[in-house]
Amino acid sequence: MARVVVGLSGGVDSSVAAYLLKEQGHEVIALFMINYHEREGVLTSSCTWEEDSLIAKMVAKKLDIPFHIVDLSKDYKQRVIDYMFAEYQAGRTPNPDVLCNREIKFDTFMEEALKLDADFVATGHYCRKSEVEVNGEVIHQLLAGLDPNKDQSYFLCQLNQDQLSKSMFPIGHLLKPEVRKIAKEQNLPTAERKDSQGICFVGKVDLPTFLQQQLEPKTGNVIEIPAEFMAKKKQVEVTEDNYRKLCFAFPYKPWNGEVIGEHEGAHFYTIGQRKGLNIGGRKEPLFVIGTDVKRNIVYVGEGQDHPGLHRKGLFVASENMHWLRTDMIMKVGEKRDFEIRIRYRQPLEKGTIHLRDDGAWFLFENEQRGITSGQFAAWYLGEELIGSGVIS
């Protein structure tokens, strides 16, 4: 049996993970991490980490396992929060949950756990781990969780082989109702607790208010782009010679549309956003189809089927390509079929990755809605996550 440190968060998933590990005979230690102290822009009334730590301590006492607390808020601010602000400032939309796992849970937190002489670090993620031998080398595989509604492999898409080798996911084979049932049967204090929402370790936020901690409001124009204009511009033949036109959002110009209102800062908006525009009088709702942070312009289109919301492909620069399966790294000039996901809980979509000198060009069988710069594209073979990259 192994010595396992569990990231005990105060939620039901990590609580059941700890219980299962102890039942399996492992030596289990609970480690709670504090990552965020500030409350500005957060839509919860209390300092949630304090409540979470108290409940996590109660779980540890119930399971009769040692309980420790580590404050990682300095690292979290530098490596997650500051990165978020910088990305929004640049007109991109980051994914803090992916960053939190890459930079905190499986990096600085894992380092703290290993100081306790842990053989493994366990979390309550809904995903699974396996191994395969390739040319005499053991390769660790990250597999989707068996609960299709809770699979969290996407959030771990930036892990590497070393991190995965030290990780355990005790509940990845369970459905969420089964996890709740176990918690109730064992009278765990978290059995009825609601799942956390919003930004990882921050909570549910009012994003503009949250971002205004560092990003200044700045009045600019909202410009509507007619659907007919976009439809005409998108009449591009789908060939390998047309990567750029197919994979990048159309570069809107102010004269392509009509000024219909004002906003408080282009960096507060993201592709596909509907709420927060405060412009009425339309038959169908308006959606953000593009932003220009340099000119401080937000471009919108009417209706969820507006052609500006859909693209045939995307691009990931070479420096942003990450292969969890290092034995499957593609060579320049190669193309390969995968199933691709561009956001959490999105169904996997068939597509082809074409690797070129400047990076990877993804072409989908079907147009994708709301492809957003700064988010992560993750590619799979069946239930296994192979790699990921930041969308340009």
C-alpha cells in the first residue's frame, strides 16, 4: 500500500476520494490548500476558504486521517490570477481551471504533498489513469471519467507525464450519484454540499467587477456586423491552402458595420457572450462575435446562428502545443485525425490536425461555435486525452 496525500477541498468528491483510498488500505493524509483571500467581485457572502477548511477538517476527523493546511495564495495570484488579467487585457479569454490544475494543484501543491513523503497525490477529479508500454517505456494515460456528465479530463489537459505518474483519481470510475450515495452512507459532512461554481478557488464572480480590480473601464463602440456580410466573407473553399482564412476569426473593420451602442471596455467581453450588452429592440438576441482591444471595439451579430459565431478551424502556435502522450508527438508536415474539444462538457468533434512550421492548424468536419482565443483545445483518441494547446 502507498502513502497518499489527498487534496481535501471541503467538497463531496475529494471527501469520497479520501474515504475510498483509506478503504483500499492506503496511508491517507489530508492536505487543504488556501489559494485566494480577496473577495472583491465575488458573488458569495463569506470567505469560502474558511468555511471549506472547517468542513474539510471535519471530514478528516470523521475518516480519522491527519489534516494539514498549506497557503499557496502567493503562487496562485502570480500564476493564475495575474495571468488571467494579462490575457483579458490582451483581448483573450483564459481558462483558470486548466491553469489552476497545471500551475497549482499538480505543481506547487504536489510539491507540498511530496514534502510529506507521499508516494502519490490524489484528487477528486472525474477522470482515470492507466498505463501502456511503448518501446520498453511506461507511458501514463489520462482517460475520461466514466460519468459523461462530469468527465473532467479536459481540465487536466496540460498535465505532463511526471505529474500524471504521481497522481491518483479514486472516483473516476464512479457516477456522481454513486459518489453522493457513498458520502451519505458514510455520514460524511460533505454529503449534501453543493458543487462549487465559478473560477477555481475564487468562486462565482461578477466578471466585469472582478476584472476591474486591475483593468480600467473604457467607453467604446458596439458595432453590429450584418449576417449577410459575414456569410459572403466566409465563402472560402475548405482546402489545406486556406488554413488562415478558415482558422482565424474574420478581421472586422469599423466600416464593416453600424454603431448601435456603447460598452465599458472591450477586454470585458468574450466571443459568444450574450449578457452584458444591454442593447434591446431586436427580434433575436445579440452575441459578441469579435473584440478589438486596441481600438476598444466590440463587434456583435444578431441571432445565435449568425455566421460570425461559427468557424471551420482554429490555430495553435508551436510554442503552445502540449503533448501529454509524448510518444505521439506529430512531425512538421504530418496530419492526423483526432476528436477535439474546445470547452468543458462540449461533445467531442471530429477534426484533423495539420502540423506546420508555425504550429498546428485544426480543421473540423463541422463548423464550431464560439471558438475563443486564449481557451484550450484538447484532442483525444477514444477516451484518452492525447494533448492540448492554447487557441490563438
